[in-house]
Amino acid sequence: MTARARGDMPPEEFEEHGRRAVAWIADYLAHPERFPVLARVAPGQIREALPAQPPARGEPMEAILADVERLVLPGITHWNHPSFFAYFAITGSGPGILGELLTAALNVNGMLWKTSPAATELEEAVLDWLRQMVGLPEGFMGIIMDTASVASLCAIAAAREAVSEHRFRDEGAAGGPRLRLYASEQAHSSIEKAAIVLGIGRAGLRKIPVDDAFRMDPQALRRAIAEDRRAGWRPFCVVATVGTTSTTSVDPLPAIAAICEAEGLWLHVDAAYAGIAAIAPEFRWALAGAEAADSVVINPHKWLFTPLDCSAFYCRRPDVLRAAFSLVPEYLRTAEAERTAVRDLMDYGVQLGRRFRALKLWMVIRYFGWEGLAARIREHVRLGQALAAWIDDDPLFERLAPTPFSTVCFRARPPGLDEEALDRLNASLLDAVNASGEAYLSHTRLQGRYALRVAIGNIRTEERHVHAVWELIRATLRRLQPAA
């Protein structure tokens, strides 16, 4: 057996191919427009192009990197493209990508303080930085989760742990009170999934109506809680949203927080998208009331130019969160945890293994700075408002929701079409725009109407990209509806 068969890639070879890979990445980030935004492959096409069996012998890295371009890239939808406007645009920024590279090289598991003290302490420090940037008060413990879905699940698990009448952790749901969880009709689907996973069930989630701006109605929430108590339910948690998935609406946190305090309910704030906006002082209003929450989640990987995945979870009652999850077998016990004040982050969530996600977030914040990050958020909002104004000025289009940030919901509305025909037209419009390869949009339904969504949030998106997609939408409508 050769030395190579027993060891790793030689350092000089790693350096050679690393330089090539970094050069490719730099060129990719400089010229992303050369790729169609949406992948243009048929289902199964990538799989069929790959060998059915693994290679018996190692292959040269030159061939592997060549196949990344030949086989993998055709099947990539380019989320890092400045004309990616679907869902919520995300950015792998330069400093964040370098952070990921270093994280992969170090390859540490931050489950315990002892397994890499820097992973724990840098995470504590950088999340305290972010807490200050968005205006949350002291007293919130921060921990990085992979996604807001997992963070919200952990928050709801902590809320369940705070129910004193039953030992859910030890005894399960059997024999316990019928728990009721509340969220608005516009809440993210992860809240319903959390209810399923935690044994609350879909029947245990009550969806509260929204107002004309798609915000939770506090009075409807108050009535629902009273009705449920009379019917024998045990209300225990409310999830309020700052930046709903469809429209980026902001639930009235102060009113909801007051209800939760009066009723003794855990308040979790899902600010995964719009919480980041609060780093700019003029958008601090978005998190007004969150200081009274028990837990808050904000996603740097959505709008803070940090590569996926990185979700900042804050909890004002970390003792309850730890009580919900801490389980320490003998092989994970350390003298540091038992004799000092160090925090083992494995105790505050589902996962034992924990990536060193704080490194890339630390590098992003340091490279751009608080003011630089706020300026970029501010520019995205300006671009969103510009697009909203263009839509409002065009008689063939209408906005279907307010635009508090940089996501715009709208539809084409040429005269003479009923609602069913308008839905078909807008679905065709979306498909045609996406098929062009020049941009990628997503859709939603608002009050039963098919709506197009343009979400602006990539660090490389400029006004020319937004103007180009608007002109593409208008030109596509004229092609689909010549009389328009």
C-alpha cells in the first residue's frame, strides 16, 4: 500500500488545487450573470449523468474539479446571483466564504466548552454583538442553531417545559393537559412542524386571523385564549412573526407581549427575516416589543450576508431551555462544566454535534462593520421601495400587500379578466420570467389571489438588476397579453 493510500492529500497538492478553487470562486462572485439563475435541467438528469458505482481507486483532483463544472453546475440554482429574487435572497459574502473555509479546515465540534473553547466563547461574544446591533436588551442568552425552524422548535419545547402542571420531559404527553399553541395565519410552516414533532399536534396549533396588512389580530388572540381555557385547553405559547414569509408583515409585538404577560404564556418571536433590519436605527421599530419576549430568532444567513446556515437564537430564560434539553452521560462530563461557569452549548438544543458557525459570522461583522452592514440593509429597502413605486405607477399591475422592507408582493392586472383568469395569467407570467434564465421569482397566495414575490437581499444586487427584472416582467406580460 502506498503512502498516499494511507494518508491525506499532500499539502503542496492541497495548496495547488486550493488556489485554483479560490480563483474559480473569485471569478464566480465577480461574474455570476453568466449563469442562468434557475437551473435548467430535467428531473433525474444530474443523477443519470453520475456513475452508478463509486470509484474503486482515487481520481485526480483536476478531473473532480472539471466534473464540478461539467456535471454539478448545470443543476445549480444560483442563490448567490444578484437577480435571485425568490423566497428570501441569501448571500455567501467574501468574508463569510473565507470563514466557512477556515471552519472546514479546523473541523471542530463545539458541543462542549472543552472540545474547543474558542468555538463556545466566540459564539457567545459574536451573538452578544448581534444582540446589541438589533437592540435587544441584556439578559438574552444567544446560541447559534442551523435554521430558524430548529430554533423555533427549541423555543416551543422550552415553552412546554415551563408548563408546571405536568412533567412532559420525563412522562411525555400522556396524562398531561391539552396544550394550545398560537400563531398567525401567516406564520411559517415550521411552527406547525414543531407542533407535530413535539406531540402538540396540528390540532393543538390555533391559527389567529390577520388584519388587512397581514398582521396578527391581538383581539382575536385574546378571544381565542379565553375560548380555549373554557373548553379545557391549556394555552402555553404564542409565536409572533417579524417579517412573515409571504409578505414580511410584522405582528404587533407590544400588544401580543402584553397578552402573554397577562395570561402567563411564553412569547417566541420569529424574526428570522426582518429582525436583521433592526441593525439600521430607522428600522428598530420592527423589534419593538421583542424585549419582553421569552425567545427570539434572527437569521444572519437570510439578510446579514453570512453563508447558510447560521440562525441566531436568543432566550431570556436559558435555565428553562437547558431544563428542556440537558442530558449529560458520563462520557460527556467535564471538570470545567462541573467546577466553573463555562457553558456547554449542547445543553441548549437538540443537537450534540455543533459546527463552528460563529467564525463566519464574526468575520462578516468585522469585515463590513455595523455601519457597513446597516448601509447595505438600507440600500436593499430603498430598492424594494423603488420597485413598489414602479408597480404602483403602472395601471397594468397592482401591489397585494404593504412593503415594509425589501420584499414586494404584486400581480399583473390587465382589464377584463376575472380572478381565475388573473391567477392563470400570473402563474404563466412567473413561469415565463423564470424560464428566461435572467431572474428567479417565487409566488404566494394572498387572500386567495396568486401573487408574485420579488425579495431583494443579495449583497451584489444593484438598482440595475431590479430595474432589469421589472422590465422583463413588463415585456413578458406584453408577450402573453398583446393587448395589455
